[in-house]
Amino acid sequence: MSLQRGRAFADDAETLIDRSIFSDPALHRQELARVFARSWLFLAHESQFTKPGDFFTTYMGADPVIVSRQRDGSHKAVLNSCRHRGMRVCRYDSGNAKAFTCPYHGWSYGTDGALLSVPEEEAAYGDGLDHSAWGLAVVPRVETYKGLVFGTWDTEIPPLAEYLGGFTYYLDVLVDLDDEGATAAAGVHKWRMRGNWKFGAEQFAGDMYHAYSTHLSSMIAEAPNSKGIRPPEEGFQVGLPGGHGLGGYPGYPYWHAQGFSAEVEDWIGSMLERAAERLGPARATGAVLIHGTAFPNLSLLWNRWTLRVWHPKGPDAMEVHSWAILPKSAPPAVRRALLLDYQRHFSASGTWEQDDAEQWNYSANGSDGFVTASLPLHYGMGTGREPNKNFPEFPGTVDAVYSEINQRHFYRRWSELMAVPHPAEEAASGASSSGSLTSGTFASETPASETPAPQTPVTESAKAVIA
Ligand code: FES
Ligand SMILES: [Fe+2]
């Protein structure tokens, strides 16, 4: 069984997944171009930047970037790679800077990427170095959704809110609960682990099925806090156009099952009541949203007040960046309780995080052998079912809580993008004469996709001017 036309699916019914998508180095190189350079990618939360010059370093796909606040209050992202020999011009996780000076030979760049100065410029280059052509590559589009800062290399995909589409209906339950909105707790947890990035993204998109197996020992340890409060039997998964997905349960008072003090429980309960007036009850109190993924690699846990990005590090490893996203209006005792609850369950120290990481580690290990690689994986849960009619206000296709509808949505979008070569691939291989990576441009024309048009179409070109 082998991949055809860049599809993730190994069958026409789209219920089997070819394992090579988790292990093949060539496919990994392709998805950096075809998926990551053509999607909106989460960069940071606005609350990480309070002053001009505040910066945060992260990745877009495998490309290191610096995100910073400019004097006009906007955010800019630039490639963290010197134009002279490629050295990282900034090796800090975050901070404040007026300029980034490359440690190798000392070229100095503004936070907007402009090349400001070059040591011994006259002796080294005479007047032969055009500063305007040798700045850091600037990410051409940066947009914000209610405090969440995203960037994309693709100049032609729809604006961010349109790209997120129906996912924003659910995202608001984390970032728009009241007038004050959300804030990121200081510090971003970062760690690396074995496993393809898609293991994390697809699980958070649609896999409630693993919870009682993978997390059983954590659940048993926490049982004394739960007071017998459990999720209802019948929950939901929601698959959205564009590959986004999420899942949860009908509303139940989950915050009484987490060992919080009465003060914290009261505040959460009343805050959700206020949110129901603001957002409508269907998504605020009528449902408890649990897990979700905005395609490709931003995932959330509403009930643990966190979001994270799965950065690819080769086909079989990822670097996770994880934030605690808390209601700004929460008093200090509530913030502390929510932060500790997040850290106990998720982040590098979380028991549930380690439960998941163990599965992805050995799933990676189970896909790189010769025989294992030839055996497709079963993604057929929930096919042929009638839609779940219990949540009529929800945007998207709603199914039962145990379903792989969201994983199938995710891999359909992945396949649509992977089916269309990125112009930079052709330029890099010499197949195109209209642009090249060395000229500082990704641009050229792309053949139309053979697949049906998704909500967010694969763009005709991804012009990312990097000078
Ligand atoms: S690599 Fe940056 S100045 Fe030489
Ligand atoms: Fe999990």
C-alpha cells in the first residue's frame, strides 16, 4: 500500500491512513512547503508583548522566527536566520531588544528585519552591499484573532478569521469569555519528544476515545477530587471545513471535580454564567468543550485553559510550545488554581501530557519498520453514522464523542495541500525558471488542485517575498 497523489489515505473510502505520513523524510520535507508554508500558523499571544521591542522566538514549520512588537503596536515576524551565513541572530526565548546583532560576524538587524549595520563595512564590502536587499526575511502576513497572533508565508490565503471559519465559534469560549478577554500566564513551556507532529494535532482534533485507556492511571489518582462527577455518556465531535476539529460533552459542572477551593469553584461557575449571556448558552454552559485543533498545528484544551503548538522536528520528532491561557478578569487565587491545574495535567510536568507522549513515542516506533510501514492504520470510527442532532447550534459536522470524523477532516485537508507542489519546491529543484529560493522569492504559478475545493482553497501561488 503506498501513498498516491500525496494523499494521506490508503483507500478510496478514506478510512485507512498510510503510515508513511508519520515517518517518510521526503513527505516531511514536502509538508513543510505544502502544508506549513500555506497555512496560518500560531505564533504567540499578544499579552506576551507589552512594550515596543518585546520579542518571542518560535517556529513556523521548521523555520525559526522572531515575533516582536513594533513601535506602532503591531506585531511583526522575521526569520531568525542571518542573511550572511544563516546563524540565528537571536538565541533567547523572549526579551526586549532594539536590534538583533548576529553573534557570528556582527551584522545587525532591526526588530522589523531591516539590515542596520555591518561591521567594517567599507573595508569588507566597499559600497557593494545593498542593505535594502539583505534584511531578515519578513513574514508577509501577521494577523491577530482576539489576542492570538498568527503568521503565514502565503500572501493569497483568506484572512485569518475566515481561515479559522467555524472554529472561532468555539475558540471564543477560551479567549472571549468576557470584556477583558484572556491573557497568557508568564512563561511558555517548551519540550521536545519523539513522534510525528500530526500525532498530537490529530489526537487533539478528535480523539476522546483514548482518554479512559491512556489516562486511566491519572484518572484513578485524581478520583478522590472528583466527588463522583463524570462527563455525561453522550458527547460530541465536530469536524469543520479546513481540517479543524474539536470535541466535548454536554454541559456538566466539571469544575467541581478538580479539587479546587470553594472560592475558585464559585468564580468559575459564575464566570461561565456571564459567558453564557455574552456568547449564548449553547457553547458556554450547554457544552463543556474539551479538546480541539485548528489546522494544522495549534491545539487547545478548554477545560485545562491551555493551548499549544506542535512544531515539526523531522518526521519523527516534535517540539511542543505550551501556554496557559487564563481569563484576565480572574482574581489571583483563581489564576493560580487554574495555572496549577494546567501544569499538573499538561505542560512538561503534567501527568496527562506524559501519558500522551508515551503513546506517540511508541506509535512512531511502530511506523518505521519495513513491514509495519506497509500496514495501513484504521481511521474508520463513525463512518456511515447519522449526524449527531443534539447540538443544533454548533457549526460543523457533529458526530458522537467516539468518532474519527475529525481525524478524517484533518487528513483530507492535509491531502488537499500535499497534492499541490509549492512553487518554491520547483524553484529549488530547478524545474522552474520563474523564481528561486536564492533570488529571495518563493513565487511562481502552481497547478490547480485535482481535489474538490476546500473552504480555504489551496492558493494559486504563495508569494513570500523574503527580502
Ligand atoms: S552569519 Fe551573521 S554576520 Fe555572519
Ligand atoms: Fe490525552
